Amino acid sequence: MVKDWIGVAGDLGPAIVKLRGGIPDVMKAFSQMDQAVSQNGALDPKTKELIALALGVASRCDGCLAFHAKACVKYGASREEVMEMLGMAIYMGGGPSMIYAAQALEAFEQWQEKAAK
């Protein structure tokens, strides 16, 4: 295991709470944007989370991998769907995206294992 992705998500919680207290208007606006883009529309939530996880790979964002891998599991993404999406992320981002794709897969598998218990 490279990282404990469930732990990464948990460790970010207190820092996010501090942000909410320090910049409440910004965090409220961010939450509203999250709610707006997460609604079911032309794309279903699973597809949106697969896109978000791909963007986490491309931007090399550990927190993004942790949270969006969890959401992919929540919305029923299969391992095959995640693998295909990671292939596209690698194609678009080259070597650095390959490293983060491996970590995104690990994050997805950790959340999937936890959900199965």
C-alpha cells in the first residue's frame, strides 16, 4: 500500500473545518457549487465522479483521489470503469498521470474493500 486513502480523507476533515470557520462565505459558495454540479442531469453522478477522479489524477491532488474514489464506490463505479477512465487519464497526462493513476486505483480499491465489509 502506498497510502492509506481512507486516512487521507479523514485527516483532511479537521483542516476543512478550519477553512469553513475562517472563510465561511467561500466555503458556503464552494458547497453550493458542489451541490449544483452533483445533481443528476445529462450526466449521472457516477460519470461525474469518474471525471472528477480523472481530474484528480491529472492535477496530482491526493485529497481529490481520496474523496472522489470514495464517491465512485458510493455511486457504483466498477473496477473496469475506473480502469478505463485511468487509461484515459494516463493518455492525457503521460508519466506523472500514470503514477497518480496507480494511486487512484489504490484509493478506489481501499474504499471498495471498506464498502464490502
